[in-house]
Amino acid sequence: MNTDRSSTPPAPFDAAEGLKARLRADLLAAMRAKATVEVAVLRALVAALDNAQAVPLAPGHQRYVEYRFGDRSAEVPRLAVSGVEVADLLDRERRDRLAAAAEFAALGQSERAARLSAEADIVARYLAD
């Protein structure tokens, strides 16, 4: 991902926001179906997208400041993430799971390898779009 982005407000349609809305809807359905593997993967993908949208801290940023409840002065707009960056993030998540699955398979831990492969398949569903 490009780390040289300025902290400008997100575009009217941010690719990450669109995907997060879909992920959250799918997460709700997976929770209702008690699909624990899918729930874990969807939560991880939402978190990865949130991290991609995080605004980097400026040098000398004061890490802890006490604000009154409801004080919005500390809020900053999230970074806009392009469709290409979202696709790169999803591809990296899928490849990481497949690499870990191959390592577990090589160690004879077929159950863990199968779970990671299933997780990679879930991520791949969102890559195809």
C-alpha cells in the first residue's frame, strides 16, 4: 500500500468503505449462521481495512489527551483507500493464509492447514469483485 498519502478527507466513495459495508453485512449473516471461521475472517478483514485507513501520527503528536465526553475535536478524517489498494490488501491476506497453510501442511498439521486454506477461500470471494 502507498504510505505517502496525505490526510485528506475520504472521497465520496472510498473503496474500503464500500467493502467494509459488505463485510459487515456478511459478518452479521455469518454470526447468525454460527459460521465461526467465516466470522473470524470477516472481522480480520474489517480490521485490516480500518488499519489501512488510519491516519499516521504527526511527529510530536501527544498520545494521550483527556477530552470531555462527546468532544469531537480529536477526530480526524480517515484516509481514502483506492480499489487497487483494497485489492492488494485482500491479495496479501489471502497469500499469507495460503503460505501459513503450506507450512502447517509440511509440519503434518493438516487440520490447521485446512482451516487456513478455508480462510483463504473466504478472502478470495471478496477479491473476485
